[in-house]
Amino acid sequence: MKLVATRNKGAKDILPADIHKWRTVEQVAADIAECYGFKEIRIPTFEKTELFVRSVGETTDVVQKEMFTVTGTESSFTLRPEGTAGVIRALLQNGLMNEAAPQKLFYFVNCFRHENVQKGRLWEFHQFGAEMAGSHSPAADAEVICFAGDILKGLGLQNISLHINSIGCPKCREEYYKVLREFLSPNREKLCGTCQSRFEKNPMRILDCKSDICKGIAEGAPLITDYLCDECREHFKRLCGILDEMGVEYVIDPKIVRGLDYYTKTVFEFISDDIGAQGTICGGGRYDGLIEEIGGAPTPALGFAMGLERVIMAMESQGVEFMPEPGCDIYIASMGENAQGQAMKLIRELREAGHRAQGDVMGRELRGQLKYADKIGAAYSAVIGDSELESGKVTLKNMKSGEKTELPLLPLADFVDKFTDISMADMFDED
């Protein structure tokens, strides 16, 4: 039986025609990260399953329904459903927590969750994330929030609203859970099976359930903000004050609880109106208990993750410009074996000088070569044949204007910059 080459419905190919869009987002995010003093880290695609169970939370949809896990005879590992747990594990295992605080790291990762496939939500998806460990201060919360917001602004996105909330600490939640259970109790049997299992251990997860029935039951539930302890209330008040002083607009949204158990105190989301129902393109918050939970000393921390697919969807919807798609600076066409060898030599010299140069590797006739040069968007072209080899000169043609300039055949690379407006350096300057 012949193999049918098709990809899984939960994954997506990122084709060459779209790579410049991803590079745009990645470059802007990395540049702003460095302005904020964050350093890049790269972590494995999979971790021990226990890491995610303990950090993300046993009562979350991620752990209960969505993880891709491989179980062996002695151990179990899971494709990462998010980036924070792996980064914190790396901080601890590599002794980075012994260095100057705060530790500030950023990363690009692909993540895996077995969710219902829909627009902006796939089994494999990509995130830009950032984590800061070591600070209790609400100023750290404000900095992380502004960091995320500056990336979205730097990408040219508009109509993005910042929603913030506080979900308190374990002390706050003990009292809140009692009140929430009382509210939900009359309809407990109507809850979905997953939420019934959450009722005793973590009823706040019910507020994050995607079931329409559970959403209806939770409508009008008591708000966590009404049950914050003095410390959490003061932390949130100070955060709002700092954001006000910085001129950052926000909406206090008591319904934000985030989908992962490790969050404490501050949580936030950046929401777009341009990508449909999956409007959250960035979310994060504080997780002061996570480092201790996975084996470190009690250490405050916070961070965020940004869905790259959703960011690109929003940019496309708003008509935001991406960085130019890399093209061909100069195409060297050739006629005959002698000319082809010389053309390949010139192409190599042009590339060493930083130009994106191409030539014929298909054995095409001259007409076909020039047609191909036009098809790939070459900015300039030149033709080398016997007459050019004899005269030691070549004609450089501007493919857009048709203007022609005669240049010495050797060393051509030394003259190209003087007669064209293209170079690898120019490309980076523009970006």
C-alpha cells in the first residue's frame, strides 16, 4: 500500500512564503526582550510527566485531558504543554537561582495540547514566553506586563486591551473556596464530570471550564477579588497604581482566573477583537509557589506566554506590515560551460560579500534562466557568455526599471554595491 503523505490535522506546516511573518514576530520579541534585560534560554521539548502534573495542576484541563504522554516501564515523559515549568526546572537544575536576582529569561517554544482543533488552536502551537524569578514587588508585575504590551505595540497591533485581576494566594482561596462551593452546590450534579471532580479540590477551575453548561452554572459566582487578604489586596492596589503612573491602560476583569494551577495574585491577558472567539493572544501572571512546588527554595516568580499563531492572525487581520520576504539580490545567467563555471565563481564571491545571489543549476536555456530570475523577484540580473568572457565586462540590469550598467567582470562583487541599492547589510538595517 502506497503511503499517503498528509500531515496530522492538529499540526500546521509553516511554508517558505510565511516564514518572514514568523521572523518578524521573533525578531521584534527578541529585540524588546533584550531591552528589558531578559536573556534567551532553550529547553527540551519533553519533560518528566510529574513536572507538569505538579506545576500545571492535576485539576486543570491540560493535565486531565490534553497532554501527550509516553509511558514506559520505568518512567513517563510528556511533550511540553507550556513553557514555564520547563524553564523553572532549568533554572533550578543548572543553579541559575544562585546568581543575581531577578533571573530574567525568554524563549521560543513549540507546545503540544490535545484540544479541539479550530482557528487559532492546534495540537502543536508556538509560543514566545518570558519568566522573571526572585521579586515579590508589584513593580516586577508591572514590568512584565509592560514587556508583553511593548511587543504587541512593537509589532504594530492595535485594538488590544489589557485585562488584569488578582486571584489571591492560598490563604485567600481557602475562604473563597468555601463560598464558591456553597454557590455551586445546588447545581453540582449538573456539572460536567471533570468539574464534579474539581468541586472539592479546586472549585475555581470550574470557572475556567469550556462547557456551556458549566459556564451557565458559574454565571454570577462570587468574585475572588472580594475575598483577598490584606497582603494580596495591597499588592494588587499597588500594581494598579504603578500602571497608572506609567500611563498603561487596563481593565480590571474579575473573571480572569487563567487555566493553570500555579498562578497566584496577579493574572493578566491581552485580548484582541480581530481573531474571533480565541481572542486572548497573550496571558500570564505571578506564580509565587511554583519554584518551591518543584523542589526549589520558596521564591517569587512571574511571567507570560504569547501565542505566535494568534499574534500573526491578528497582524494579518489588521493588515500590519511584516518584514520584507527575503528575495534574490542578483541572478547571474550563463551561456555555455565556460560561462557557467565563471558564473558560479562570481556567485560565490557575491555571496561572500553578503549578497543574496543565485544562478542556473537546472541547465536551462538563457530565456528560461531570465524568466526564472523574474519569477523569484531578482532585483538585478547579469548574463555571462563568450563575449563577456572575452571583453572582461558584464551588463548589470535593474529588473524593475530596465536600467543597464556595464561593470568589470572581475572582481564584480567589488562594484555591485556602487551601482545597486541592494546588499545584505541594507536588509538588516531596514529590519
